[in-house]
Amino acid sequence: MDGGRFIKRVEELSGLDRERAELTTRATLVMLGTRIDPGEADDLAAQLPDSLAACLPHEGEAERFGPDEFKRRVARIVPLANDQAPKAIRAVFTALSEAVTEGELRQVLGQLGADYEPLVGLPTGTHAHASR
């Protein structure tokens, strides 16, 4: 999936306009790249178009923060209202699930705690390896 199609998919799923869908996608990928291990961020970036792969930080240790902080950070960057953020973030993860291999998606989601499941709309933590 190319970058334009990815953003269009987020736009369709979230109900946001194109500009906000793109900002949400980039902010979500930046936060995801910050949250997962650098090697996993590199692996994920390798399966995304260059324009989106550039959003994934590849250095430093992963920051451990919960889904509420993830949501707050994305909402602050875009900006989004608190009630808009979960749907928009979920749209990015849905598009991500359509753009990368199932194995890579499981690896990424496996690094998120099970408490991320309601936010991303997909099995996370140990559930990521048991599902799909």
C-alpha cells in the first residue's frame, strides 16, 4: 500500500479530513515508534512507504507508557478532541494491519500491553501472538 492510499484509508475509517488524517497517521506512527523497541520499529518501517517509514523513530530505548498517555500524546500533536482520538488511532492501526504482513503486525502489537487492545482495536500483548 502506498502512502497516499494509507492516508486515504485512515481518512475513510476515521471520518477526518485528509490533512488531519495525515497528521494523525504521522503522530500515531511516531508514538508507536517511540513505544516499541528500535529493532521492531526498523522492521515495521521496512514494510511501509518511505513517507510513513520516516515517522518511526529508530534510536534509543523504547518508552514504556500506557494507552491513555499514547492517546494524549497523539491528541496533543494533531490536535484532536479526547473523544476523537481513539477512533482516529484505531483507524491508523487498521490501515497498518492492511499494509504490513500479519507476522510483522503481531510482532509490533505483541510489544504493546494487553491494555492497548481497546485503543488499537486489535489483539495486543500476549493476545497478539495467539490471535489472527
